Amino acid sequence: MLNLNPDIFAAMYLIATILFIFGLKGLSSPKTAVRGNVYAMVGMVIAVITTLFHPDVKNYTWIFAGISLGAVIGVIVALKIQMTAMPQLVACLHSFVGLAAVLVAFGTFILHDAARQVAGQLETVLLIEIIIGSIIGAVTFTGSLIAFGKLQAILSSNSLIFKGQHLFNLFLALVMLVFSIQFVYSPGVLPFITATVIALALGFLLILPIGGADMPVVVSMLNSYSGWAAAATGFTLKNNLLITTGALVGSSGAILSYIMCKSMNRSFFSVILGGFGENSGGDSGEGSALSQAVKKGIKSVAPEDAAFVLENASKVIVVPGYGMAVAQAQHSLKELYLFLQQKGVDFRFAIHPVAGRMPGHMNVLLAEAEIPYDSVLEMDEINPEFASTDVALIIGANDVVNPAAKSDKTSPLYGMPILDAYKAKQVYMVKRSMKPGYAGVDNALFYYDNCALIFGDAKNVCLSLLAALNGT
């Protein structure tokens, strides 16, 4: 067994940490995201190989078995997973990190408790590290499962709120704290398991009240939790690289959550403690969508009519949303983009920070379709452009363009910054039905004089627009 000098270990871990930092920096922009991923992957390879030569590693059998199994699962998931399911996958992966933290904490306690029977009392600091790691991991595990269920539509996206929920959560947290203190001062399996089970329950109770509109923030928040769980595990295992890596993930996730909450004009605590976005339902069938629109006095047009306006426009801005992801419309949208650009149309894309079901969801989809990065602009960059835009084409987005967020103080969306699509000369919204968006709030833009709906699957509508533009 090869044993490396401790200084070599420290140097290799430092290199891996630097690569992780460069990886995070690269992921801050679609233009550098691929490079950032490469940095992070190289850093992880260095970290894993270095750890394999750690003096505490005595047997490689179970390690290589775990790596092989994980690699097989990872390859299958990477090949099979659809882009529409990416938010669910991210939530699921967060749950794995949380569960790993709980298992490592429990295993470490059992291992050290056996040694304590011979050597004497366990270190207080170690016990604190173990219980904190288990609690954070447990909350991350069950919270991520609930997020997965909501994103996968296994659970309702509505807020599940009951009277006195905050007081009940506070009571559970205090009970958990009591058992945690008992574990530190009188180590035992019972207080450890009790505190961990309560943390598992809190993970459920903290995420269930959160409605659909806040799901991107929840995914980001759980990413932060998974980082802190990894950091706590690093302290337990006395692994400096795991501590720094977990801290990087935890802090970056927390910062991203703050930025997204700011983009929604809401405090972070209101998201975590609140519950938002009652889904008001509505018929989702395409067949009845047109009749519902007529009853409500909402204008609708055929793709052929919209194509004529697009062809004669000089400036077009597309606002993508989750409907584009569901329909996998990004590739047909790129064809529309290329066709109109060849006609001399200024064609760009507007991205809202919370569009989709996870941070950067729309950027990932457009990048997958190889749409040039310089045509994809964030909200603050593109908003001043809408007033001089001929056509705003909204593909499967809803809440992020709802003017009620600016004008209706009674709306749950009030105060949330939106994309100012309503300022365009003509607005076309591609929707499959009259059903509200993920927040469950009726869209005031439907009733604007310059807005018309195009009913249908986003991909089919884009193909119909292309066919009409081509004269076929």
C-alpha cells in the first residue's frame, strides 16, 4: 500500500479545491459552462485518486464496488434522462447527498462508540459534528424527496398548509435540539436516532408548504443544504477537501437562493416558512381552450396569422418557459430563429431568473439547441428592449410575464420583477390551455389589447409557424 507524504496530500487537495472554484466560476455563464464542468471533473478525479492513497484506506474492494455501481447508474441516467426531467434529477441527487451524510454520521458514531468502550469518553467536538451532520443530511434527504415528488407531479404542486404549522415545526425543532444535546452529553443510539427521525420529519414539513412558484428557489436551497451536509461529513471524517468542497457548494447555493428570492421580491424566510402558489386548477384540455378564451374575451390567433406578423417584424423577443421544456421545442425554435435571422429580423431570447423548474433551466435548453449565447439575454439586460420590440413571442411561460406582479397589489405575485413583454407592440402567447401557470395565478396579460394566444403544443406551434413562413 502506497502512503503519500501529508504535504503531498495537502497540495493535491489544494489543487482540487482551486479547480472546484474555477469550475463554479465557469458555471456562472453559459459561455464558460463547459469549461467550468471540465475544471470540476478534473478536480474531482484528483480528489478521488488522492483519497485512495490515504493511510486510513486499508481495503479497496468495497470502494471500487461502490464506484463501479455509481458509474453504471450515472451513465444510464445521463443517457436516458430527458431535459424536462433535469430538475427532478437534481432534487433526487441532493437527496443522495443528504442520505450519505446521515449514514456517514451514524457509521462514524458506531465505529467510535466501539472504540470508546476501550479507550474511554468520546470527544465532545466529534459528537457535535456527528449530530449536526446527521440533522442537516436528514432534512436535505426528505426535503429533496418532496421537491422531487412535486416536480414529477407525484405530489400536488399546491401549498400544503395547516393551522399552527409554524408552531408545530418550532416544537419539533426544540425537541430535536433537546435530544441532540442529550446525545452530546450522554452518547447513545436512541437520542441519535430520535433527533435524526425528527429532522427527517422536518424535511417533509418544511418543503410541503412550498408551492409551485417557489420551486426553483427550493431546488437552489436544497443544493445549499447538500453542500453543508457534505461539509459536516468532512468534519466528521476529518477530510479537509470535503469540508472546503461542501462549503463551496453550500455558500454558492445560499447566494443563488438569495439572488433568486431578490428576483421574486421576496425574503428567503418567506419562501421557507410561507407556502405560496395555490393552483387554481382549470381545464387543461386543448379542445376546450379556445371556447374558454372566447368566454373570457381573450383573443386567439392561428399560427399562420402570427407567422405573417413575425415575417414583417424588425425585432422579435422570445420568452421561453417550462412549456418549451415539456414540448422539447427548443430545436424547432432554433429553426425559427435561424429563418427569421436570415430575413434580417433582430431575434433574441429573454431569460427570467426563475423561469422553468430550476436555476438556469432555460439557458441549458437553449444551449442544448446550440442557440448562440449572445442572443440569450437576462432580464435586466433585455427589459429595456421590449418597448421597441415588434413581437414578443412567449413560449410556455406564464408567471414571469404576468403584469399583475406590477399593478395588482392583491396578487400573490405582486412585487415580483417580471419580463416586460406586455410593452411590445404585439404579444403572442403559446399555450396548450387556459390553465394558470405554476403559481396558480390568472395572467392579466391575456386580457391586454396587444396580446393574443396561440393554442397548441409549443413544438407543434413552432413547426406550424415555420411551415407558414416557408409557404408550405
